[in-house]
Amino acid sequence: MRCAEHVVAPSDLWQHYDDPPDGIRVNMIMSADGATAFGGLAGPLSGPCDQDLLLALRGYADAVLVGAETARAERYRPVRLTEDQRAERRQRWGITDIPPIAVVTRSGSLPVSLFTKPAQPPLVITTAETARTHRDLLRRADLLIAGTTEVDFETALRGLRARGFRRILCEGGPTLFDELISEDLVDEMCLTVSPTLAGTKPSGRPGAPTLQAPARLDLSHAIPIDDDIYLRYRRRDADTGQ
């Protein structure tokens, strides 16, 4: 059974996100059973509509904030915008620059994919200690020092604002989300609930089977009541008993 009515067409979804907050907007995906990744990656949980939304949200951001672990796992590259996105940014905000990837790192270990476009270097948010031990970052990236031995996120946010980056899109991962939430720095949460079962953690039983791919589900209904949304997912081959 499929959802009987779609109020918003997938192609129009972006219109409901075109008013970004002056602050940090978090965008994340979660499986129906609460996993935020499968095999260390968020990609297996995502579908075409979610991917289109991610690209649309980048067009409304001054910078894309991400943790180094996620940047390495997902092999982050510099942001690419469509001509329509670039034209809208010029018209609305007078911005011609493409948003940089602002990556938070304590280790200084970053994927080479971030440096594939010298004209779009990443903005590396790190500590004074890491900057001293990884002087090569000075030649390859724009550095924002936020803390001595640990990254201070309030300092990082002030540094981003000082550079003119007010609309920040945070794409992960879970550790970075938790730190931003604990510092009460999140202004907006955009959550995609993926119609999948991914397993929040592997079974500890020796010889237990391992899920090879997320199990896809169908959305039966999404019912908003007050500020809650009641979701019902079912396996496509489930017996309805009717």
C-alpha cells in the first residue's frame, strides 16, 4: 500500500527550504530504525529525492560544515552549484562565491578529494595545536583556529561569521551533530527519515548473519497531528491480512 496523497511533489520539495536561518541548519538522514549510516556511509540510506534536497540546501548556504570523519568516509569534494543556483544567490544575497566545505578536524587528516579544485580550497576548522603540527594545511587550505587543543564551536561560529558566512549548512556526522546540540548552536534541523531498516549495531552473536544492504520499506502513511508526524512503513511484500 502506497501513500494515497502527496501534498508536495518531489520536484517542488526545495521550495519548502528556501528560507535558510541566519545560523546553523543541520541536514541529516536516519533509517526507520534509527541508524544514521550503513557501513559507515549515509549514502546507502539516501534516495534521489534526498540527494536532490541536499544539493538544493547547499545553494542556500554560505558554507557547508562537516566533520573530518564524514568527509573522509564520504570522500567529500568541493561544492558544485548549478547556474540557476548561482544566479539566485547573486539576485538574493549578492553572493558570487561558491560555498566552501568547512571541515572540523582535530587530527589534521583530510581526504585528498577536498583539494581537487585549488580555486575552492576547504576551510579547515581546527586547533592551534593541530595547526602547529600540520603546517602543510597553511599552504593547502584556509585555516580557522578555534581553540588550543580542542575545537571550541562557539569560537568557530564567530570565526565563520567574521568571514561573512552566516548561513551554515551542517551535513554531519553524528559526532559533530551531538557537539553542536550540546553547545545549543543548532538553529534548524532538517531530518529525512529513510524508508529503510539498516541495523543500529551488529549482532554480537558469533556466526550471526550480517545485513548486506539496507532493507527498503514503503511509506503507508504520514499523518501530521499538532507538531508530530506519525509515520507508518511496511515491507513491500508484507501480508496485509485482508
